[in-house]
Amino acid sequence: MQQNKLYVGNFPYSVDESQLRAMFAEYGEISELALITDRDTGRPKGFGFITFANQSAAEKALELNGRDLGGRPLKVNIATDKPRSGGGGGSRGGNRPRW
């Protein structure tokens, strides 16, 4: 499991990538930053992921948890992999006869 990737959430929708990068760059080299947007509207969802070049930088950046950004307390945690489900949708029993 990758321990140098952080989940960052609860920030205002007005926050952009450069603002987050500036805030977190003081803790170490950022190798990837992804702001999550709504796929239909393209609007930000108020959370994202920051991957640091090493684990110690990510651990130091955890101290930003609870820090105010635009009037909202940031949520900063080590990112965890989302469990994958067995597939999409599916049927409820197939073609069973109805009695």
C-alpha cells in the first residue's frame, strides 16, 4: 500500500491546484496532485489527492489536518485504496420464471 499519497478534503470549491500545491509543497516534493471534479459538470468536488515523492514528506504534511482553508477545516489523511466491487450492476436473478 502506498503510504506517500494523501487524501485532502473539505476545501472550498474555489481552491485550485496552485493553491493546494503551494500549501503542501513546503513539506516536500509533490510528484502528483489531482483535484477531483464532477464528471458531468466539470465542477470541483472539494477534495483531491496529493502524492509526495517520499513517505516522510507525506507524514509531515498530515499536520495540515484541521488547518483552516477558506473558512473550512481541511481533512488530511493517508489515502486508502477504494475496494473494487465485482462489477457494475447486474441482474437480480436472471431469467427465472415468475410463478
